[in-house]
Amino acid sequence: MTLLSVDGLRKTFGGIVAVEDVSFDVDRKEIVGVIGPNGAGKSTTFRLLTGFHTPDAGRVEFAGEDVTDLSPDARARRGMIRTFQIAQELTGMPVMQNMLLAAQGHPGERALTSALGVGGTDAFEAEQRDRAEELLKLLELWELRDEYAGNLSGGQRKLLELGRSLMADPDLLLLDEPMAGVNPDLTDRLLERILDLRDQRDMTFLFVEHDIDAVMRISDTVVGMHNGAVLSMGSPAEVQSDDRMLEAYLGGEI
Amino acid sequence: MVLDPQFVWNGIVVGSIISVSALGLTLIFGILNFINIAYGDYMATGAYIAFAVNAQMGLPLVVAIAAGVGGMAAGAVLVDKVVFEHFRTSSPVTLLIVSIGVAFFIRNLIRAVWGPSGNFYDVPIEANPSLFGVRYSVEQVSIIIASLLLLAAVYVLLRRTRIGIAMRAASDDRTLTRIRGVDTERLVLYVWIAGGAIAGLGGIMLGLDAQIRPNMGFTTLIPIFAATILGGIGDPKGAVAGGFAIGILQEVSVVVIPSEYKFAVALAALIIGLLLRPDGLFGEATR
Amino acid sequence: MALLDLLLVVGIIAGVYSLLAIGMNIHWGDTGLLNFAHAAFFAVGAYTSAILTTPVLETGLLAERVVGFDLPVVAGIAAGTVLAAGLGFVIATTSVRLEGDYLAMVTLSSAELVRLVIHNEAWLTTGAQTLKNIPRPLESTVTTLPVSYDLFYFLLVWGLVAVTYLLFERMSSGPFGRVLHAIRENDDVALALGKDVSRFKLKSFAIGAGVAGLAGSLWAHYVYAISPVMFLPSLTFLIWTAVILGGAGSYAGAILGAVVIVVLRQVTRFIPGSVPFADQLPYIRLMFVGVVLVVVLYYRPEGLLGNAQRLQAGTSEGE
């Protein structure tokens, strides 16, 4: 069953076409990897899907609803949560606060309920703390819960960012180069975690990634992009054996 | 509704002052990348130095103008050495807050030295002649001529001299120039000299047109800033065009709105300018 | 006795400034918004309160004002707070999406426009003239008690400071404050996590402006008489200095900063007029405020009670 449907996306910047006629579907519980050489339009596509750019043409549908013109936060509230390429944890906030921030539908996020602690704020907060504890322990960040996020190492930041997005309990997790700058050991653990989440929590994943090995290892479907368009799409094996992709990579990066 | 040419003339005079002042502000912004709230007080300082030389020491106005412009150029460098230099790596917002402190200091220093009330330059008072029904004063004509001379000088500086070309390049992209081996600290020095001198001149023009008061620059800061924004911040051409546009619109607006509210024109220009951003009038803004 | 009276006056001013600083702290300290319109919120609170609680003046040559309601003081204070919050909301809607320094310029201009309106619309505000005879709350009752009115007002103001402090402290450390802090740190992240950033900024702006309005009402009802020159941008900058000095993000710091600034300004009143530069003292005081602002930003950017660790976190890149 289709969760995310992308149809004919187009985006230009000052007359230069960044993305042209990009279409693909993501099914529930599917893991889709988007690859392509530098300048292929991966990042622009990602920003179009997450609402940080508005397309010139085309349509994005999420769970049957047209979200093309929705703002990033409105998409997030519908269950599309994104991460950032460079871990954008909130450096001046402790790890635990980063996690709690991601909780959706918090009754205490109104000024008055926050000040007076009414409207079920405290109970909800306690519940979220338990969830955060579970996730932080899983990611081996529990000991660092009171540390400012800015003081974590690069790998820990990546984990925190992943943990934070999981706190939002997304239906679709959009990961922007989750493996960039992460050591191979951690990459393996992250990949395992993604598979677990898919199986245990019925989560769907779309990720843009440079690390082709990682993409090939866990993706159900791979979307290969080049020059702003989808060049090749299919199973990892199909895309890998597609000569056009090989050409794109050889032509694009020397 | 007939447009009184007197308003247009007044607008050109005010526009000259705003243009000159906006040019200095935008040069400083282009290189140092922060909004200097103390800029208005630089203008006032220039005006007061000239006042001291002219009205208090009794020297001719030309000497006083030279002293005010030169004095403020030196003053701007001094403030940089004492204050801003220590905040080179700070964020634009921090620098803006720092400049509030500087503004406070300068404005109250002026009040302490020259007192809080208004002053005038020692210029001969003559009946204002009129031409085609437009009354004008010698001061107003001088303001327009001085502003045109300054604009021409800055144009030559930015287009023809090495340092001017480096300034423009740095305004477009600071890191790029650094890579090319331009000494940025030297550039910063020249920008303060130029920006301070222009602020001083702007202040003197303002004092000639109206009155010399400690808060004269600060209260003019908003139209000046609006001109800078409207022209695309960091863009000298735009600042000048924006300055004339706001000056003329502001004076002509009295046909439509009560003259007490002509300031609202600057506010409207500011908001429209920000909505047009990042392009400004000529689409060359830096951010 | 005279000294005690003077201390009470200083204390009342410090309390009003503390409220202003608390309002500024939710903007800058919690949300990272540069608000340069604080004097306008203060003015709206003061004038709303004054207009609502005074009758139309019938005597006097310069009594041009034709509006007045003679309502109870409580109504004035409530309306002053709400209207200032409303103005904050309106100003914020035009500019809350702007980058920090541009927001500063738009708010500064808006504040000047507000002052211009107060200055020119004499039918409503008595214009450049002083709006006089603003009633003091419970004045006739308090005079029958064995306490001075200033002591009563001191306790009233500081009682309100205490309540406001507690509410804001809780708000800041609760889930609402958490979102504001996230916006201060990086609003893209807040967006990506589903927070309606503009809405939170608007709320922050309105709430802080409301407290400034409350301060304005309290000010008007204490000083009897107000005029536009009390609401110059330099007031906004004084409050900025207080917040930076106390430590942005800390409500206790905001109060401490406000008290220090007020004491700094008032204590020199005790210096005899015979010392050199006595005439220049008011200006030298303000020059000193400027120096304090710059020195604090350089040597102690976290201020007196701010959180240095927070500012330093993330300044050195993780591996």
C-alpha cells in the first residue's frame, strides 16, 4: 500500500533546473534509498518532500493526502519526520530536552498549561520521559542525558538526531545522509536499527545517501538520480547493474 | 490634486542627506556584516565637531566641514580599535547589541560636552530666494552639491581604485577575497575611514538643513536604514537610489497624509524593502 | 526616614524595570527574538491605563483630550496589559519571519511610529502635553493605614514581580519554553519536529509585550502623570542592557540586571551637586551604561546569572 507518492516534481532556481519530473512511490514498511552523484538533485528532492522547498510543479501525497503546499511543520505533524545531513541537534539544549522536544501533541506546549502545569502536562511529560529513556538506552546515550547536545561527539550527535526523530513516532522517516561522517562500526548498528524499526514498529524509510554500500544493503527499492531526474529505479541489484547509473557516476565524479 | 514643486525640492534635499548617510551605512554593512546602531551617533559627532570649529572657534564653515568629516573618520577607526575589533568573530546580532552600547556612550558624551539642547551653525542668515515658485536656501543648494560630489567620489573610489574594487569584492563574498590574499583587516580600516567620513558629512548636512541635536542621527537612522534595505543592503547604488526615493516620497507624502506622519513612509519602505529582499532595487544584495 | 523613602522610590522603579526585563527575556533570552519595541509596549500599557481611569479633563487651557472613561484602576491595568500584548502580536505578524537584525529594525521603527501617534493624537492622549491626574490604586484606603503609600506600592509592584517571575520561570522550564529554546537554537529543527515556529514566536512576542504593558500601567498609576518623552528608544536599550547584564535566558538574572541598572542610575542622585561635572552626571551615568553593555558582552557574555555552559556547548566541533 502506497504511503508516499511523488508525482512530476520540478524545481528551478533562477532559471536553472535542479529537479525535473521526479516521480516515485514509497509503500508502507518499505525502505527506499535515493542515490546519485553530486548535483543529481537528491538534496533538492529531499527538501521538496519535507516542505523546506516548494516545487514549481508536481505533487506530493502522503497517506492519501495532498501535502504539496504544506509547511514543514505541518508535514511533520502528519507523521513525516526528517533528519538533517549535518546533525542539527540543538547544541544549547541537553540531550533529554532534545528528545522531549520531539514528542508530538504535547499538551504542555501551550503557554498557560506550561506555566501552570495543568491540562495533563505533567502526566504526558512523565510518559515521554519514559519513552526517551528507553530510546536513549537503546542508542547508548542514557548516561549523557543531561549533557548539552553541543558537547557530544559527531557519532553521538547522529544517534541523538535519530533518537529524536524516533521520539516523534513517525510513520515515514526521511533521513538526509544518515551515514555521512559515521564510522563503519556505527553504520552497521544504524542499519540494523533501521531494519528493526521497520519490522517492529512498521516504520517506512526514505533516505538520501552517498554511501552506496549502505543503500544497497538495506533498501527494498533504490531510486538513482542524475542531472535532476530519475535515471534508474528498482531493486538494488537492478539499479546496480544499470549501465546508465555507472556512467552517471563515472561522468560526474572524477 | 496638484503636486507642489516645493515638496519635491524639499524631498531632493532630504533625499540627498539620506542617500549620503545610507551610502556610509551600507559600505560598513557590506564589509563588516552588521547593522551599526551607533551610525546615527557617528553622524551627530561629525556635526558637533564641525559645530565646535565653526560656531565655537569661529572658523569658516568649509574648515569646519573638513574637521567634522576628518574627525569622524578618525573617530570611527578609534571606536573600531577600542570596541568592534574585539568582536570580529561575533555574530551579527551580538555586534548589533555591542553597537547599542557604543551608541549610548557616544550620544551621552555629546550631551555631556555640548549639552542636550539644539544648536545652529554660524552661517549668514539670508532671506530665502525663490525660483519658479520654489523657495530654496543657500544651505540646501550646498547640501545637494556636496552630496553629488560625494556620490561621484565614492563611485570613483569603488570603480577605479584598488581598495575600492577590493571593497566591492569583499562585500560580495568575504571568504573569497580572503582566499585571494586581500588583507581584510586593512580593508576594514579603510571601510571605517570611508564610512566614518561619510557619516560625518551626512551629519553636517543634516545640521545645516535643520538643527544640531545630540539625537539628530539616531532619529534619522530609520529612514537611512530603510533606504539601505530598499536598495538592497550592501549595495551602494541601491542605497543612493533608496535614499532619494525615501526622501522625496517622505516630503511629497504630506499631500496625502498629515505631515507629522511622514515618518511612516520610511517604515512602509522598510517593510516593503524587507519583503522584496534579498534582491533590493538592483538585485545585488549580499544576503 | 528620608533615605528609606528614597529607597522605596528606587525599589518601585526597579520593580517596574524588572517586569520590563522579564518581558524582554522571553523574547531574547528564551526565543532569540530581537525586540526593539519594548518602550512602545510600555507606553501602550501606560497610556491605556491612564486614558481608561481618568475622566475627560474639563479644566485647563491645554486640555485637548476628549476621551476618558474614569474606570477603576484594575480595569486600566488589565486593559493596558492586554492591549500591549495585542500590539506585540500585530508588530510580530509583520516581521516575525525576518532574520534577527532585520526584526530589530522593524520593531524599532514600529515603536517610533507608536510614539509618534501618542505624540500627535492629542484628542486621545493629550499629545506632547503631560497626561495628568492618573489615579493611584486604593489611595484613600491606604492613607488610613499606618503604612506609607510608597511602601504599599512597593509591595504591590514586587508582589506582581514575584508572581510574574514564578509564572515565567515555570513556562520557560516547561514544554512551552522548550519549544522557544529550540527556536532560539535553530528554527529549522523546530519546524522539522512539527512545531509551528511562527505561532510560537507570535505567542512569545505577545506575552513579553503584555508584561511590558503591565509595567507601563503600574508606572502610570504610580507617577500620576505621563508624557511621550518617557518612552524613547533609549528605554528599550536600557532594558536590553539589564537583560544582557543579568544573563539572557535567566529570569532571576533579568530582575537582577534591572535592579543593578536602576540603582546605578539612581545612586548618583546622592552625589552632592558641588562635585566636578555635577551637571553632566546624568549623561556620564548613561555613558557608563554603554560601557557596561560592551564590557559584559566581551568578558562575560553569559551575564551575571546566565548559563555559560549553554553558550559554550557546541562552539567546539565534535569529532
